[in-house]
Amino acid sequence: MLSDRVTDHTLVDLKSNDRAQAESVSQIQLHIYALGYRELTGHRADYVEVYDLDGRKRSARRVDDGLLRGIAADVRAAADALRKGVLRKRPSKKRCGECDFRMVCSSGAKVV
Ligand code: SF4
């Protein structure tokens, strides 16, 4: 039997300690997933969650509409820059320190 009950939509990202990353990066990543989910399904995600497979812990938060709007603008700007081939590097100690490419990036090597 079908129910009329509306349930919350939660996007869950499964992570192990090997893939641990800064909380701020996870939140941006999860909100990008929420944007993709909305584009793909037409439904709004209510919550985003990181599930730590090693520690078996959940970390959930309500989708932040303000953050979502800001990230959507950033994604559009990045897509536009990619199409034009004008991606500028913006090295910084904090950003490059968390970047997976810092070992092969000459700009990152200068600031980290
Ligand atoms: S290390 Fe290079 S690719 Fe990574 S954030 Fe810094 S400038 Fe960008």
C-alpha cells in the first residue's frame, strides 16, 4: 500500500578514516551532492550526513539553504571558467594544506 506520508530525504556520504577530510570540505561536498540530487530528482534533500565507517558514527545536519545558494553560484562560476579555460590558481596555506594535489602542484609547494 502506498502512503501519503512525506519523509525526510537524507544524503549520506560513507567515509573511512583513510578518507577523512576537514569538516568544512565535507559540508561543501555534501551540499554539492544536495544540488545534484535536486537537479536529478526534483526533490530537495532535507539533511546531509557523514557516516564514519570505522567509528560507526553519524554526523548529520539540516541542509543550509544559504550555503546551498552560495555553493550553486560557485559551481556556476567554476563551470563557466572551465568552459572558457580560465581557471586561476588561488594558492593559500590553508587551501593548499588540505589539497590532494599539493605534492604535484608548483603553486601549492610554494605556500605549504
Ligand atoms: S595545491 Fe595547487 S591545486 Fe591545490 S589548492 Fe593549492 S594551488 Fe590549488
